[in-house]
Amino acid sequence: MTRDEGTYKAQSQHAAKAETRHEGTYKAQAARAAGNTASEEKHGRQRTKMVAPPNDYLVPERDALLTPVLECRHLGIDFGGLKAVEDLNLMVGKTEIAGLIGPNGAGKTTVFNLLTKVYQPTRGTILLDGQDTAGMDTARVSREGIARTFQNIRLFDTLTVEDNVKIGLHNQVECGMWSGIFRAPRYWLSEQEFHKRALELLDVFNMADSAGDIAGSLPYGAQRRLEIVRALATNPKLLLLDEPAAGMNPVETEELMDNIVKIRDQFQIAVLLIEHDMDLVMGICEGIVVLNFGKVIAKGTPEEIQANPQVVEAYLGKQE
Ligand SMILES: Nc1ncnc2c1ncn2[C@@H]1O[C@H](COP(=O)(O)OP(=O)(O)OP(=O)(O)O)[C@@H](O)[C@H]1O
Ligand SMILES: [Mg+2]
């Protein structure tokens, strides 16, 4: 079995569980999310004004004059006869929090796999900060600024929390082989810098106290947070989160929402997230794209998406 097949099998199993877990929640969540959510009111978050640059995309007004961090044009991939993603046109503004939603099996994770070059597209173009990523591999797009977390947590669970973050940092800072072998001052300097930077990043989630703990021993919610910290350590321009709230309780989800906004504000990066929790999606996403059977069936603001009859029929209202 190849790594991708293994991943895919694990994801399918997870998806089957997720389906049961999400049943009946969409409608109630969507209703609660109409207008400003309770969470928005509590935290004083304001709705973003979205504008359309000279094409049919929608980005936050503050990003309208900047090169979008991500643009997909006519992106598609076939698995045998299955068009898992078809003609996807997508734009994410430089500091936007964007959502990718849709029923189980709609093609959402496949989009992330295309963006991170786990799969090469059958058709179409991906521009990262204006640069065509054709021909790049996973390591290159990571260096160019895309970081992701996975639907099923992937940490080095026998390593410490701090070492997991340092692995992300090593992606960014190269330390010459000879200075490493001879422990030259540059090596120590970067080790010290790494330690300091790892703690700073862990602090975003108030996790600096757990730096010495073994990653696999952390509670589930903390492991999901650590994955985000590790992704942040690669210094991304675009952070992809695949179901970050999966398995979290409502209090943890609420904290996660605040933290995603905080990360965007502090690091001035864009976030594209896949999520089934509609409170989270409607509460913090500025632009939303809805996929169904690999195709975009709607794009718009949270209000527009909730009022779109096709989305309600295909997704939001389907569990009645
Ligand atoms: N490597 C692969 N080989 C063959 N088919 C695949 C592969 N990866 C995904 N698919 C198929 O592509 C479609 C989209 O799958 P994907 O995992 O992207 O869905 P998803 O929207 O992320 O769903 P979920 O919400 O359940 O995570 C599904 O029909 C899936 O069976
Ligand atoms: Mg998925």
C-alpha cells in the first residue's frame, strides 16, 4: 500500500465516523450562525466587508489591492473515472480567513492535497502569491509558504512537544553540515534561537509549559493545537487547516476560533480551513467556497452561503 493509499484509507475511516458525529448538527448550527454569532457578539468581532476585484472573486476589502496569496484556476484532478475536483476557481486574499466546506467526500481534502503537491493536478493552475507552482514538489511549496495540518493528526508522538515545533523551524533555517558536526558557534546560536522561537510559538496557544512533554501523551485537543503550532513554525503565508475542530468540545472550539483569528492578526497570514462545525465556519470565515461532488456550488460571505438554497439543499439542510 502506498503512503497516499494508507492516508486515504485512514481518512475514509475517519470520514465515516465524522458523518455520524455531524448528523443533525448542521441545521441548528447554521440557524445559530445567522447574523452575528453569539461568539462574535461575545468577542466583539465585526463582519468583514468583502469586495470583488476586477473579476468574479471575492476578497476582504483590506486585501483587494494586494496579490492574492492563493489563486486556483480551472483546477481539477481525476482518480480513474472519478472527477474528484473539477474546474475549481478560488482566490484567497493575503490576510483572509477563508472556508472550504461541503458534504463528506466532496473533494475538500483532495484540494489541500493538490495545493501541497501530494497530488499533481490533472488540469489547471495554482498560483501561490502570484507564482505558478507547476512542477513544484511538497517540500518546495512548503518553503514557498504553504503549511497544513491533517484531518487525522500527524505528529511525531514519541518526540517532545518542543521537538515537534523545531522540526517545523528546521524547514526554514538551514544549518550547515560542518557547523553542525563541529558544534560551531553558529550551531549553538541557532539551537538557542530555535529553543526561544519554539517557546514563543507554543505560547500562541499557551502551551509553552508543555514544551518538555511527549507529544503523544497530550490530550487530543492539545495535539491538534500542537499540529497548528508546528505548521506555523514553517513561517507560512498560507495556513491550511483540515477540520481543526474535529473531536474538540465546544469550549475548545470556541478557544480555537479565537486563536485562528489571533494567528491571522499576529502573523498577518491567510488561513484556508475545512470544517464541518458551522459555528466555527460562519463565525470566523470571511469568504466561503462550497464544494459538492468535486464542483463549486457556491461562493460568498457567510450570510450569502446560509441563504443559498442550493447549499442548504446539498449540505446545510440535508440532515433533517
Ligand atoms: N487517492 C485517491 N484515490 C481514489 N479516490 C480518491 C483518492 N483520494 C480521494 N478520493 C476520492 O475523492 C473524493 C473526495 O475525497 P476527499 O477526501 O477529498 O473528500 P472530503 O471532502 O475531504 O470529505 P470528508 O469531509 O469526508 O473529509 C471521494 O470520492 C474519495 O473517495
Ligand atoms: Mg476530508
